[in-house]
Amino acid sequence: MNEEMMTEEERLTTVGDERESGDRGNGVFYVHTLGCQMNVHDSERIAGVLEQAGYVPATEEQYLTHDIDLIVMNTCAVRENAAERMYGTIGLWAKMKRERPNLQIAIGGCMAQLDREKIAHKAPWVDAVFGTKNIESLPRLLEQARMTGEPQVDINNDFKHFPSDLPVDRASRVSDWVAISVGCNNTCTFCIVPTTRGKEHDRRPGDILAEIRQCVDDGAKEVTLLGQNVNSFGYGHGDRYAFSKLLRACGTIDGLERVRFTSPHPAAFTDDVIAAMAETPNVMHQLHFPLQSGSDRILRAMRRSYRTSKFMTILGRIREAMPDAQISTDIIVGFPGETEEDFQQTLDIVRQARFSSAFTFIYSPRPGTPAAEMEQIPYEVSLDRLNRLVALQEEITAEELAKFEGRDVEVLITGSTGKKDADTHRYTGRERTGQLVHIGVPDGCETPSIGDVVTVTVTHAGRHNLIADPDLAAGQTYAIRH
């Protein structure tokens, strides 16, 4: 069969025949991440495993010029558009593979866990498919694919060990992710996570604290504790106070300046956790608190184990203990059966709660979840509701950010914004409650480095961040702590 007569799939399938057996070139790799913070941290573990096996992370120039030997996608399955993005990107990578026949492509993460056979069938040019529970198998799968010229699929359904036991290449030297648990025991009708991540498994507190201490020894000043439901940490072992104990223990670690966590479940957000946040100096008053809907009827259909009255009561306790707390949320619109009245109840709760920001989504049916079998809301209706919700939240966010104007804040520097115009170069980071701050350095003042803490006066609020261009002559503040 000549090349002109071959189908696209047949042409790509023959690519493996052109490789030299066992040749991985220079082993230059790039990891492309979709989805949540847990995925971002898993990608750090993927990079660590590959580097231990002798692979080398790509520079930006190598990635842009496609001068790489391996490209890995760490996928998300929470929403349908994430799956669409995955297949769209894999299609683009097929062209790269035609140009570089020895390029290997690997797909991991939640979509790989969920759709392993479909990926291998729809994209035969993919060399390896691996799941959330077997990151460590990736180098072996890649070697087998090089030797055999055949795609390799390996998905573990059983939990064997924590990804935290694997090598890691952290993306930041000052702000680190630390997983305290994996999986979820909740049964929300819209959520695919229990299928892709499995039941909740908690790490030993001593192991978590040891990892945090190592992060600090390596230069980190801030850690974020990760879990699908961080505040149910320890429940499986019969200790309902384990998470608040962990937060307080973080307060005893020398050199650890900031502790954050995500994401808690409102039903398990108890007074001891609130007290630990308020009383532990290095635990930041920042909280992501997922509402999902302001309608009790919809919360019941979602199988969320709280109602709006409980949510607002807990929110009130948090703000009583920490008046400066910045609280964000998740909200789904267009959940099956949602009426305009249900949606108006969501808007009412948003007005009362005054979240600092909100991640808002149109409901996306995920195969195998109970909600996917319910009667769906027309997309046009859901989109209209989303637009109205976003407009309301944008108004609230702007009003809440404006309250920072004229206030001195401590910003942990994590990078630079680059030059926005000929005269402006700003440094960027987050203040203690999590708001993003862009800082202009006054004339004649020392410029900050990554990891420095800058105390600075906020001069004005943007739409989603704060700007600090202090005027020292006017008595405004700019001071660096190394």
C-alpha cells in the first residue's frame, strides 16, 4: 500500500515501525497538565519519576521548537470539555509525531483511568496510557513501547501506595504542594472523582509532616495541603480531629511561613478546624468552600450532605473567628432539574455569602454518574444562568478587592509579570489571604527576588488582582524581608 492510499490512522500506526529499538534520543520530556491542583502535583511526581529514570525536562525553547523526545499529558475527567481538550490536543500531537517519528506520547491521569481502551483505540499513535495509581510504571511502559512498537496500557484499579512516596520535581521552590490524602468517600451524583481516584486513603501524619519539613529544608516558605476532601482526613482511622491537629502541628515547623489547604467539604467543616485556622499563626485565613448550589432541592439531588442554612451558619462562624478571611467557592448551574427559582436561590446565597471569587461551571454530564441519567437542562438556559451568575460575582469580587486599597499587605514573591509597557515591570505574589498582588518597585528601591516577602501598600484594585505602586513620598510602604 503506498502512502497516498493510507488512512490517517494507518499512517500513524506505522510510525512505530520507523523507530530504532530502544532508542529514546536524549530523553527530553515535557508534561502538559489539565485539571485541578491534585493533577498539578501529580505532574510534579511524573516529572520526578522520569528524571530518576534518566529523562531530562525540556526547556521552553525545546518545547516551542518541538525538540523533545517525550510528551506526557496528565488529564482531567471532571468536565466534558476537559475530555474534548484532551482528544483535540492528542490530535495536534499526531502531527508532531509525523514530523519526529521517534517522539513518544503518553497519556495519564483521570481520563486515562476512566477511558483507557478508548484512548488506545481512538489515538493509536499514543505510546503509553497510565492511570492515577501507577505513575511509577511510566518509564517501563515507554521502554516496552520502544522495544515492541506497540502501544502500552497499564491501569491500576487498586490503591497500592501514595504518589507522595515517588520522586518529585517541584515546579516552585518557594510554594509547594503536599498531598495528605487521595480519593473521596462522598457520593455526589455529578462527580466522577470516586471512579477515577477511588476511595479516600489518608497518609500518616508523621509522613506528611516529614515531607513538609523536607520542603522547608529545600527552600519552601509555603505549603498547600491537598486532598479531595481535606477536612475528613483521619475519619477512616476514627480520629475526627486529625485535620485540626495537623494544622496545629504545621504551626510548630520552623521556617514554614504559610500554610494553605484545599479543598474542604462544608459538611465536615467543624469548629475545631476553624479554631486551628484562627489560632495557628502560619495557617492563612484563606478558604475554598464549595457551595455548588444555593437551592436545598438541588443540593439534595446532588447528594450533598448539607443544606444552605448549615453552609451559611458555618460561614458565619468562620468569619466571626477570622474577619479578614477570603473565601472562594465552586458553583454549578444547569444541574438536571434546576428551575429558575432554584437558580434565584443560588443568586440569593451568593449575595449573602459575598465570596471573594467563585469558580462557576455549567453542569457537565459524566458517563457513569447518577446525574448523567437525569433529565438535562438545555444548554442555552444553562449558559444564560452562568452569565448572570458571573456578572453578579464579578461585581462582588470588585467590591471586595476595593477594600484592600490603602492597606499594607505582606506579599510572598513568586515571579514577575514581565513588561506590560515601556515603563512598567512588576513583581508578583500573593498576600496572606491569597489575593494576587502585582508590585511596582519605587525608584531607587531594591528589587525583590523569588521567596522574598514584601510589605507594600495596595494602591488600587484590578478586576481579579491588586496593584501596589507605592509612593514613598506620600507615606506609602515598600519594605523587603529576605
